[in-house]
Amino acid sequence: MINQTIKYLVLSDIHLGNTRNKTENIVNNLRLYLKEHHALIKQSNIIFLAGDIFDKLLMNSSKELVLATEWLTEVVMYCKHNSIKLRILEGTPSHDWEQAKMLTAVIMKLKLNLDYKYINTLDIEIMHDTGLTILYVPDEYKHNAMDTYNEVIKLMKEKNLLKVDIAIMHGAFKYQLPMIELESSHDEELYLNLVEHYISIGHIHTSSVFKRILAEGSFDRLVHGEEEDKGGMLITISPNDNSFKFLKNKHALTFKTFDYRGLTYDTVITSLDVDIKKVPKGSHVRLFVDDDTSLVRAVKTFKNKYSDYIFKIETKEKTKANEVNIMEKVEHIDSFNIDRNNIKELLKIEIKKHNVDEKDIEIFDTELETIIADL
């Protein structure tokens, strides 16, 4: 167990390679983040990147991979210069594809004396210099969360540990996906009994706090419906006291929705002229309008008039149609609430039932974006 005060930063769900929020923008925001919060972050003993650094498998020749490699190298150098340990946890396999392994080669090539580890399996680390014990749980270690938990118990017995100090996880707890039973959802109470201080978990993009569970959420905004603050968690633990602070990404990309349903064409045009001035240039703007042909076609006018924004137009009828299309892919399940945090999990379960490649979930991305943001 710990014998001193320890500070650490947890970032997750960065999603370099995302199609809506360009990698260049995310990387620029990451650089600004380390610069603007440097006075606090430099005091950290450890930086954890807790999964989904990448959004997809990137081609070697892609600009996105070059930018990602540059930023990860900068993180390595930042940790080296500030004597900070660096730990990277593998996230969802269909996102990360173990691409963070590249850092091992970079560190070896540069002959850096850096305390660094990349973790892609269930593990417990004992940091002998601090006494800190860390449980690592990557996403989809086992399909059934109870199987994962049993493996955790077995590993703790092998290490002669009754508890660990902290846990770094990628996945979801039941409280994050309410009103639905998922085999892949972890039981928060079971893990709280195993962890002395804080549990950090990535995967669900909305930040939340439940007892000693700190879900940092995604670093940046990636889709409509994510208007909450984005960033990471700076955590302090000690033998006597614990605390945490959410460090905001002040430059997170804006995804803004304006609901103009029930308004006439002229009123919509007038309202948009006023509302658009409140939204930063480069933002994604979604308009909800009635199923009126003139309004639907007006999106072309909006794109030309407001070329500094990325427009999307939705009607109530189209949203309903998308819901039907999605639910046709899912067999009957007992009644529960579907929200933007659990719809992808539902699809993942159904796909596994039919032995379909999980990558096929990406086929539904366009329709899911509409549903997720409107739930």
C-alpha cells in the first residue's frame, strides 16, 4: 500500500482518427491542455492514458498516424522532462488495435530512461518506489464481466493482496448503463470492495462520479449530444486524504443542436442568423426542423451562407425511420430505457449472438449518431 502522497492524471477516449473531430484538432487541443494545465500536471507522479487513444486502425501512410505518433512522442518527452511515469492501457480492440505499442519502439530508439509500461491484458502492478498497487482491466478482457472479476480475484490471491490502491479500467459499470442488464457491465460494488482509493474508468464518453469511481469521459467532443465539459481527472491519494479535480479541455470542439420544429421557414432562417453567432466557427451544427421540403433543402443554403460550420439537418420523421432501421437489427429484449450510452453496447451484444464481426457495428454509425444525440 502507498507510503506517500501520489498525484496522477487520467485521460481516456481521445479517439485519434475520428472522422467528425479531425485528428489535427484533437492533437492541438491535447497540446494546449498540457500547456494550460502544466502547473498542476507537472506535479503528477504518473500519467495514465486509459484506453481508446485511437478511433480506428490507421494506415501507415495516413496523416492521422503521423500526427498521433508525433503527439505520443511529445507525451513521452513531457513525462521524461518532468520525471513522470507513463502508463497506457489498451481500450476497445476495434478502436485501439494495439497501436500504442509503437511507443515502446520509440522509447527504445531514443534510449530514454523513462518509467513506461503498455498494458493490454489484466494485470496488477506494484510500484516498489511508492508502494502503490494498481489494478489494470482493459476492455473486453472477457465477454462476461463476472468472468473478468473472477480472474481479478485469482490474480490478487497470486499477488497476496486483499486490496489494491487504485484501478485503471476501460469498460462500463452498471451505474453508467442504467435500466439494462449487460453481461459486459462491471458490478461497481464488487470493485469498490477491492480498491482502497479511486477507480478510474474510460469508455463511456460522459464524465461521471459514483462514490470512489471516477469516469473521466472523452477528452474531446466527437458527436452531437455531447455538450458537457470534456477533459481528464487529476487525482491525489495519500495515506490520510484523497481528492480529485476535473481538468477541463477548454477548446473542445462544439457540437450544437438547434430545435426549430414547429417554426416556419422564414422564422427558421431568422433564428439561425441570430443563433449561429453564438457558436464558434468550425463547429458541427445540427438543425431539427419539420418534414417540410423547403426546409430540408435549405441546408444547402445554410452550407453556402455559413461555410465555416459543418451542417446537418434532421426531421422528426427521419429520426423515427432511423430508429426503426436500427431496431430491425436487434432482436426483442425485455423493456428498458435506451440512451446514447447503451445503444452501441446493445448492438454489440446482438452482433456477438449471430457471430458477426464486431467491425460491422461501424455500418450503423450514421444512424446511431442521430439516435444517440436525441436520446
